[in-house]
Amino acid sequence: MADHEYGKMDIHEQEKTYHGFLKLGRISLYICLGILVFLAVFNS
């Protein structure tokens, strides 16, 4: 069995994926808010 040392794993790719996920969530939120504002302004 391989020796495991806590804190030695390279997590660069995981961090990059996580930040991409947060960015996608933020963009989705802005789009939804934009649609809601559009519908409220034009009373569709």
C-alpha cells in the first residue's frame, strides 16, 4: 500500500474545476435575474 502524507496531493485541477463551477453558477444567476427584470419591466 502506498504511503499517504496529508497535504501533499496536487489539487490544482480540482481547484480550477471548482472555480469554473462557481463562475457558471454566478453567470446562471445573472441570466435568471435579467430574465426576471425583463419580465417585470415589460409585464409579459
